[in-house]
Amino acid sequence: MKVVGICACCSGIAHTYMAREALLQAGAALGHEVHFETQGTIGVEDELTPEQIADADAVLLAVDVHVEGTDRFEGKKTMKIPTDLAIKAPKAVLKKMEEELAKA
């Protein structure tokens, strides 16, 4: 499964990066290709490319605040979760996405 997404917490510091790292590690452990950009106090980092978005099977928004650029994901199956869930249970989140895609 190929997943792209955005991580962003209220302060744009710790949880943003913790969520991204947890999801990247979980994706690798599960054999998925995952790419996440962060949006925080210093702006956008690791910005998703149009190719990554086009190739993605699904979009995961691990966000606690409004994020910019979600229009890029139009037509993609999207899941939105809080950053703390991404940090605490990243494998479970990705498995749930996989299950939902299998149903479609």
C-alpha cells in the first residue's frame, strides 16, 4: 500500500515530528511505501511531490489543527486522525487503512 499524508500538531513542534516518525517506521515495518510532510512553526517540511500523491492509494492526515494544501488529495481515500493516535498506534492505523481499501 502506498500512503501519503500530513502531520501537524497544535504547537507544530514535538507531536508533529513524533507522529511522522512513528508512521514512517510503522509503514516500513508493514512493507508499505509511506511519505509524510510536516506543517508546523517553521512551515512545510518534506513536501509531498505530485508524483507521490498521484501514486498513493490513500491519504492519512495526522493533524490536530487546520492544514494547508489538502485540495491536492481530491479524489483520494482519506483518513483523518489526531497526532496522538499516530504516535500511540501507528501500525493499527495503517492496518485499518489497508482494511478499508480492501473493502472498496
